[in-house]
Amino acid sequence: MELALYAPGLGYYGGSGPGGGLRPVGRGGDFYTSVSVGETFGWILAHRIAEEWTASFARDETFVVVEQGGHDGRLARDIVGALGEIDGALPDRFEYRLVEPRAHLFESLAEGLADCPRIRVVPSLAAARSSCGIFLCNELLDAFPVDLLVFEGGEWREKRVAWDAAASAPCWTTAPLPESYAAFVGELGKGFPEDYTTEVCPGIEPWMAEAAGLFDRGLWWIVDYGFERADYYLPERTRGTLRCYRGHRAGEDPFEASGEQDITAHVDFTRVEEAAARAGLRKRRLTDQNRFLVSAARPWLLSIDGRAPGGADAKRIRQFQTLSHPSLMGAGFRVLELERS
């Protein structure tokens, strides 16, 4: 999965898109995100950022927002533009730091955002550090490589990639479970059907430890699709959550069109919470995108209550409904809020 997604020049996120750059997202890409719905997602987040900054931080402190996994910088543009509208003018000490560790994309992203001096592209989380601020990632963790576990012959084993010499193609095999997962599967137990397959993301722990070091005081917003552990590892979820997307069509074969399709897995939010606690962060809440956005947009929604919206408000309402409606993006996406004060 790591090679198929991130191998330089070959992987899906490795610069194998048109012209060796990023792959398009939205109608002309392989999947939609909250950002590709329109500017309303960033607009609402900006209002929540302004509210949190006023309530939790001194206005004379450096105002820093750090985003990781920002793709082409569209969300950064939407948030910075909306913050300028909210305050009239952004504070002199405000900066939006967009983390892009991939060297082959760093320069092109920086050049593409050169007309927005408030946005600075940095190569790592360490380079984005500030004494206080707000961290945001949207659909980042679902693209972290995962290990596959399979319940086979009454025991947990690891599902691994092998090479079928006769077919000259990759195939699946199983191997003894790594000792590092013994405690985890011990907690899951053995009440699973034969060939039950699921995922574990080993990258969450080191990533969270690094991300937690961003601020001495701050907020962390992790937005993604996923479940808490009790729901993630339900016995009836026999095929796990690993999926592939190409041309807005879902598949389950990661060997098909390797490097040309997205490979993703849902997020185990319990694992993220545990890693965050070990890194010294406190959980404020885990909610769905519907509740998070409705709460953040409440002042705007009250301002248009009882009148027929037109123009920008009408367009914004259509986008808001897509983002928040439970049958669309409102229920499937979760928002984990963490803090250190």
C-alpha cells in the first residue's frame, strides 16, 4: 500500500498525476472530499477558528493554523480568505503553515500559493511548530498504509503480499502474526468468522507523537471517515474497510491498476485517541461532521433564518447540505477534537 500510494513518480500520491503532479479531486478525479464540494467547508472552519482563537488565546499572540495533507492548498485558500472577511484584516502575526513533506511536490505547491503570502509551505511538522495554534487535517489518516489481519483456522494471522511467478502478478498469502500485534488481537478475542479480514494502521502512533509536539497550547482537529473500535471490529464487518477508488467507482482489489487508483481504509478513532493521550493531549470530543458543522455555522444559520436566501447564501446552503446531511457526508465523517492548554 505504501509503494502503490507513495512511490516517487509511480505511486498514486507520488507525483504520477497529470504532468507528474497532483491528481485531481472532485468531479474530474477519483473521489470527492469536503473541500471539493466548494468553499463552504473552509468558510465554516474559518468561523470556528476565529471563535476558538478569541475564546482560548490572547489576540496579541502569533495566530498560527497548521494544516497537513492539504493537497493543492485549496482549503488553505478558503480558510485564509474567509478569515480576512471575518476580521476585516488578518492580524499582522497570523500565518497559515501548510505541511508538504514530499520534495517533488513542495516547490510546485509553494509556487502555486505564492500569490497568498499568509500561507507558507513547510517541509515537516517540526518546521510548522509554534507556541500555540490550531492544527487541522482533513482526510489524511485514511491514506496511511495499513497492515491486514485475517482470522484463519481459529487464529489471527497477517495477510501479506506475495508474488505469483506463474501468473507474473502479486497475490495474497498469510504469515504468522507479528508479536507487536499480540496484545491487540488478544483484546479483540476470537469471536470472528473464518477468513474475517480487517486492518490496523501502525503509522498512527508515531504520527500522533509528532503532531502533538506542534504546540505548547493548542487545538487539534482530525477530520476523516472511520469508527470507534467497538464498531470498527464488528464480527459482521467480514471484509474490513480497505477500498480502492478510481473514476468514482469503488473496488476491493489493490493489485488492480497499481499506482492509478486510490487505496484507503477507515480510521480507528480509538487508536488515535489512545495515541493522543500518550502524547499528552486531551480529548475534547469526537462527533460527526454534521454536528460539528452545524455548531460552527450556527450564527450564520440564525442570521438567514426566516428569509429566502439568494446569491452567495443560496450557493452556500446547497454546499452546507451536502457537507452536513447524514445521508451524504454528515454522518460518515467524524471530527476528533484534541487540546492542550
